[in-house]
Amino acid sequence: MAENTLAEQIATQLRRDILRGKLVPGTSVKERDNAAEMGVSRTPMREAIRILAKEGLVILRPARSPIVAELSLHEVENNIEVLTALEMLSGELAVKRASDTQLQEIADIQSRMERLYDDLNMVDVFELDMEFHKAIVRAAGNQVLADTHGAILARLWRARYLSASRKRSRDRVLAQHNAIVAGLRARDTEMIKQHLHSHLEHLVINVRDFFEQDREDLPPEPTNQTVS
């Protein structure tokens, strides 16, 4: 097995551990301990950590173990603004450029998600959802766009997952995905823009709700009281 392939597999496992909360923001990602736990050498583990650092999921620190990153609401909203613009452009370009094979691939991902939604765990459902969006971007036929979208999507991976797990809106998500597929098949730019925009609006709402709930879950700060 190629070293890069092994590193990517390790990165996938660490990414899923971050999504599930096994590695929470601020946690040290210890190269030696994680390599021993997974039964791999430290070289591919080191490369896997670099992959996650490029995605913004972990923060590298000189002479210290990297830590799992935590984005602020402001940073997440800035990334969502860019992601929305990229996905809207991708939808428009896919209408014009996607081959019938690419459109069928997108439809197949949606069909698989719809068929398996109730049987899969939340991480698997989430990864299918992300694959649906990435397939649309690939169908746009612009590698620069795909690379930029991939980088932004990676930074939002944990925020999107946590917001989705708080609000698992099965029927709405599936209906919006089906409408997006219909718009692509019809080669209807306005239809695609309408349904993508609606779909991404709910992302913003869910993320804000997650951060608001997260603040409410924090214990109250102690007050300074003078005992008389």
C-alpha cells in the first residue's frame, strides 16, 4: 500500500474522530499515541496530521503536539459566505457543462442517500451529503473552483456536521437534493440557483443555532460576592 494512500486513510479516520467528538476542539493529537492505537508507523501519521492541518481541522504548533482547531462563529460565517458563492457558481456551470454521466452520478448519490438515510449513522449520512455537493462541483468542470471549494468545505467540516446532527431534517434535505437534481437534469439555471440558495440558507440557520445552543450549554461564570 502506498504511503500517501495510508496517510489519507489515517486522515479520514482522524477526521471522523473529530466529527464524532472523540477528538474535541483543543485536544492534543499525539502523533506517537495515535500511531500506536491505529497500528501504523509515525511517518504516515505525521503526514495525515499535515493533511488535517491544511484543511484547518488541526493546528500545528512548534515543538508541541498539534491540537484540534475550533472556529469561531464569525470565522464559520465568513467561510459559509465563500462556500455559498462557490456552490452557486458550481451549480450554474454544471448546468452548462456536466455530461449525462456526471448528472447520473449526482442522481445516484442522492438516491443512495435517500435509500440508506434511516439505516446509516449520522457520520455516514453526513459524508454522503458532502459527496453530493462535491459531485456537483466536479461537474462544473473547473479544477480551480473544485480545489477552492474543497479547501473551504474542509474548514467547515466539523461545524456543518455538528449543526446537522442537532437538526436532522431528513425530509427537507432529501426534498431539496431531489429538486437540485431535477434542476440539473432540466439544465435550468434559475431552478438550480433557487434550490441551492434555499438549501444553503438552512446551513447558516443551523450553524447559528448550534453556536447559540453551545453558548447556552456553558456553565454560568462565577460572580464575585463579598461576604459580610
